[in-house]
Amino acid sequence: MAWRFLPPWLDLEAVSMAFELPARTVLKRTGVATLGTSSATALRVTLAPTLLRVAFEPYLVIDLPPPLGDMGLQQVEYDLRSGAMTPNVFYTGGLVRVGKGSAEDEARAFMRALVTSTPMAIPPYDPTSDPDLVVTVRQLLLNLESDSGGPAVRGARVSARLTLREELAGAVGSDGFRIPAGATIAASVDVEGTRQEIETAPRVQRIEVDCSSAVLRKHGVDQADLRRFVVKRGGEIAVERVEPLGAAGQAAGVESLVRLFGALAAGGGVALDPQRLGPSVVEGLVKEEIARALGPVLVDWVRQNAEIIVGMDLRQVLGISEGDGVA
């Protein structure tokens, strides 16, 4: 489904942001009940076209004095079309099991506080048609930190799953990459900073990308299909999974890597004989060669498409300068 804050050739299935809560963090006290973490806990906020979900991994503990039974809060779901809120609250032990209804009401109150002062507070709400979705998410972060006395947000992991409607391509001379139409991309992004810094100037430190197909071209020829790679701040790339194409792909195992290495190193490459190296060394050299070829192409593409996401400058987010070199 197309989202207004993204270009029309990108379909976003869902996006989530995860924050770490330290062990034994008290989030709220109500009467004799205490809501908090028992161990280090991930708070994950997920936004899909019809749903907002806040989940805790592992669940939060609603601590009650004996003999009352403790409860757990796993997640709260908010239907963006109807406004219905569905908390997942359950007993974890104890002899007297009372208060579940009150705990569910508190969970709904938490969700209402989270969406207050945002368009989400008035259903039906469609995030795909929100032209200011980045602003809406910023307000969610503010509510998450300031309302209900939650801990300060510092750093986050953003995850998204996307599908390309059209081919995405970039090139520097005869080298480049292309991701075909219909390809799926699962990305996890590590962002550093306080809540205010994430809102105004997020700094991406690392992006892990799993792609159904990302084809690398070298000397004008498709050479390899990248399935998993990491982009570090400044545009540096580390290749983790690659499959050879063309002539290299006709052989299996080490032989295919040898052929791919030879193709990438042809015309002034590394003066080594791949057949005299061990398989792991050959594979490592292949990945390094691919990363060196793809890095400048990625940096050039970011510079040319810096404002592709409404409300963000990808050069600042990824630490890539406007001209030559890296910020």
C-alpha cells in the first residue's frame, strides 16, 4: 500500500520502533499496584495501515501485594478505523485473582495518552494518507516519554518491510546496482540519540538489509545478487550474503566464488590467484570487492535522492556529505 510520506513506487507493509527499558523500571503506580519491568525489556511500537500496537518483550509485570495475584501486560492494540483498544492482560500467579478489568482499563488509558494530540486520536485514521506522518510519529515519541512518567528514550531500532513497485537503480560509470520491481526489502535501522535528537535530526549508525534481490553490475555486466548487507554511517557497506550470477553462477561452491572474484578483479584488481586460496578467504575477498564497488554508487544515489522521504534529509540521517567525501 502506498504511503503519502513515501514515493509512490514504495509499498510499506508496516514499520516499528523498539526502545530498551532497563530492568526493574517502574512505569506507573496506581493504588497498591505497580507496573514495571522485571528484566531488560523491549518496548515496540508498530504502525500498520489499520493498526497501532504497543508491545513489551518480555511482558510488563503488574505487581500486587499478596495474596493478590500478579498480572502481565503483553501488548495493547488500537484499531485505527474504529478506535477500539484491545489490551492483552493475564494472570501470572497468586491465590486471589482480582483486578483484571481495572488493569485493562489502565492499559487503554495508556494507549489514549499515547495518541493524544495526534490525528490518530480521532478515528477513523488512515496513516497511509497522512501527509505529515513524520510529525505524527514525533508527537507519539513525545507522548511516550512525557506522559505517564516513562523513562527517557535514548536510541531506537526501526524495522520496516517494503515492496518495490518499480525498479530501483543507481550507477557510477559502468558500475551500479538495481533492485527489480516486486522485490521485498526487510530493513532494521539502529538510530542513536535522545528523543529530541531522534525527532529533529536522527543519526543512523547501522542498517541491516535483507533483500529478495539486489543485483550488482560491474563493468556493465550483472555479476552478483546481494541478499544481505549492512550499511554503516557514512555509506560504508559490509556484504554478508551474496550469490554469483552469469558465468560465475553456472558453477557451485568455491568454483563460482573464484569465477566471481576473477570477474570483479579483472582489469587491475588484486594480484592473487584465487585457486590457491582457501574457500573462506576467497569469499571474504569477493565480499570486500563488492563492497568497494557498491559503496560509491550508494553514496551517489543518496545525494541525488536526499529528500525522497518527506520531512527527512537522507544525507544528514546517514552522515553523507553533499559533495565529495563522507561527513
